Amino acid sequence: MTMNTVSTPKPDCQVPTTETRHPASAYLRRGIIATVLTGLFVAGCARDPVGAAPSAAPAPNAPNEPSKATTYKCPMHPNVTSDKPGKCPECGMNLEKAP
């Protein structure tokens, strides 16, 4: 097994120092790149495939569905509800739209 060496002479001394780079570092770098690319590929495949049949579930808030009736609640008495705006019978506050 051969090692890649880089000689860098030092201005202070007569003997050049040698730094060695292990050949496995190139394999590690390639492995990291391959892992990232594989992750991106898998993430891209997780989406709906092109030309797939649409799902049977209707879209949320579809315009052809009847809307839910609005409910009004008292801010101080959540047990008091009504289907139209008005006043709370217990405290007289205005009823507010419930989320």
C-alpha cells in the first residue's frame, strides 16, 4: 500500500517535514457523497409518481361540499352555544364565532 506524501520544507530547519494523507480519506469522501445522493434520490421517490391516479379522498374544503353550520359560543361560558349570533343567557355577553 502506498501513501501519498507531501513534502513541505521549513525555512528554519534543514530537514523537510512530511505530511501523509491516508488513501482511505478519498474513499470516505466518496462514501459521504454517495450517501447524500442516495438520500436525495430516495426523498425524490417518496413523492407521488408521475401519472399516478388521483386519490379517492376529496380535497379539503372542496367547493361542492356543503359547509358546516357556524357555531357561536360565549367567551365566558363555553357550554353556551348557538347556531346564530346573540347574547349569552347567563352573562349577557355577545356570542362569538367558534373556531
